[in-house]
Amino acid sequence: MAFEAAFGWSWLADLLEDYGFEAHMVHPLRCKAIASARLKNDKVDAAILAQLLRADLLPEAWIAPAKVRQLRALLRHRISLVRLGTQLRNRIHAVAADHGYDRSASYWTGPGRGWLAELDLPAVSREIVTDCLAFLDGLAPVIERLDGEVHQRAKADPRVKVLTALPGVGEFTALVMLAEIGDITRFASARKLASWAGLTPTVRGSDLTVRHGHISKQGSAWLRWVLNQAAQTAKRSPEFAATYEAVSKRRGKKIATIAIARKLLTRAYHLLADAQASDTASAGSTATTPPQAGRVTKPRARSLVRHEPATGRARSSD
């Protein structure tokens, strides 16, 4: 059964599998490039999906296991709440600035809260500050609880310890990388992982003319964001400082930071691939029963490059 990646796809995938159907989630942009038509409606789209599935030309997105999807939901929820807190703090800063007030020290410590309470503000501005502070106070214990859950999950996953050896990568960053990437064996090389993550430049070539543009920004936006955050620290480390300086002189600081993010992802790929190979070897050497033959499925068309839709999932046949 083939269906396009859309709102609520997770429930549909689980339902199809419960009924015994093999679920195939389609990358909508890639499918549109293959099967563009003048007439477009649900009936025509369904027929096209069926034809592409029958011909083994369906560009698929990886359906992550339920456990991985739950980890993604937890981490994205925590990120969203932290961003909400940042918006509230920025709102308070804006209200104070609108009336000519500023403070070099923190607004959120004890003295900072006292300073905010003493500001001479109009009634509506005072109400905005009070409401934002109340929301921040409500968010703090929730984020603290989520941080505890994230820490426990990080301790239980040995791959987190492997990734935290990278500069700029902590427990949270490592968990986001693991949740968004999923099974590292889906990717045959670090280059394919970088392409899936949208960290490779777009290429437009014709005859002898080749133009390289900005990064494609396909795949998981969450993975690119967390790698960019890690690169802000990694670019100052001895391992990457020289590369960052050299690229920034030629291309600018933003492109240099993206280059460091890709290097981090490349190293993460090799670390995870080596860890996966070690685990497989250990499991094979300690096995007391011969391995059971798993279900063999026909590989998808290898000529297709599968990029993940904006929801952050991809399928690789390699």
C-alpha cells in the first residue's frame, strides 16, 4: 500500500501494518517530479502511485519504527518549549526597550526580577510582562522534567557516549542526531547521509558548465538545526578551527559554519557505522544458534536518490 507523506501519516502506517499490508510512504516532491500531469485529483494520484509501485519506481521515505518516532516526539517537544521560552523572554526585552529600559545583567535572576517589578510601565505593558513571566515560571518545571527524561534515555543508549566524543556534541545533541538519522545502515556512505540531511550544495550542470548553489535543505530540518548549533562550538575547537578559518576567509562565516556541521555529520556517520559493525560482530561471535533467514524483499530502484520530506524521514535502499 502506497501513500504520500502527509499530516497523520504515522497512524495510517501503523494501521496498514496491523492489517497485514506492506506500507510504502511516498516522498511527495519526488513523486511529483516523476508523475506530473495536467489532471490532478485523488483518483488520478492514486492510480499514479499504484503504477509507480507496480513498476518499482516509487520514491519512498523511510518509515521510522514506533520507538524512534516517540523519541523524536519527545525531543522535538522539548525544543519547542525552549523556543517558546525564548520568545517570551524576547517579548519582555522588547517591552522594556520600548520604554527606554535596559539592564546589562540577567533579567531572570532574583535581582533581575526585582528590577522588572520596579519599572515604571503603563498598565498594558505591565500586564504583558507579568503574563510572560508567569508563562516562563510554568515552563521551567516542565522543561526540567523533560531534561530528566532525556538524560535517562541518553544514559541507556551506548551510541550517545560514542557521539559525545565529538566537539560541541552533548547528550541532547547526540540524541537528536540518533532520533533523526535512525538506522545508520540505511546510508552507504557519509556523503549520502550528508545529502539526505540537506547539507550538500545543489548542482546545476549542462555540458561543460556546472554551477553549485546553496545547500539543498532537504531532509530533517531538526538535524540541520542541531548540527548547526554544535558547529558553533566545534568551529573553535583545535580539530576544526583551521578548517573554519580557511573556509570563512574564502566563502564567509555562515558557509564555513555549515562546512563544520557537515564535517561533524561525516564523523558521526563513521563513529556510528563502526559501533554498529562492532555490535554486529559481537552478536555473531556470541550467538549459540544459527541466524534465521529473514524476509527478502525486492530492492527499490537504485537510480533514485531518496531525500526525506520536511517531516524528517527518509528511506535508503543502499
